[in-house]
Amino acid sequence: MIIENTGLNGMTSDLAHLDESTHKLGFVRWQWEYTRATYDLKLEDNASHETYFVRINTHAVEGKLENPNAVLSLDAVYIGRATFPHGLDYESPVPNQILNIANQRLQQLRALLA
């Protein structure tokens, strides 16, 4: 599921600032290569014992990711339920409390990057 209206899509940041800002909010730069990276936030639903991930896709618009001064552009933000052994199900419904936490963190990230 794409999380709409986050205000993050199209924002830019240098890699060092983006890494620091996302880390403060619990995100981890997970998959990355020289021109793209994803930042994941793990959220657990205590009621259903399901795990969800908020994923922010980014791509380099200046430089490459091994350089902390590289500039990244943020793309669409997704949320999905974790599946075994690895993967995300973007079609499953997401509980409201998980969506609320996700939206809070995304707004905090937007404020840190503004």
C-alpha cells in the first residue's frame, strides 16, 4: 500500500543528513547500491502479532551513495506486512494504529528534512 500525502515524495537531502534523520526515528537504511537506497521502519502490532514495514525508496540525483554528500531524492512511501521467509505483502489491510504510528513518524521525518 502506498501511503499518500506524506509530503516526502520529491524531497531531497544529502545522504549524511538523511541517514541521521531517519536513524533518529527508528528507520534503517537496508537495501542500497550506488544510486538507490531504501529506508525501512519496523512496526509490530501487539494485537495480531504481525510485523509491518514502512519503506521509503530513494534514488541519487547527485553523486553516489558511498559519498555522504550525495544528494538523494525521496520517492513513494509504502507500508506492507512482513511475510516469511522475507518479503512484504503490500495488499493486506494495515491496522489503523499501525497506520497512525507510520504517519506520525513520516511527518516527523518531513519536519527534520525541511
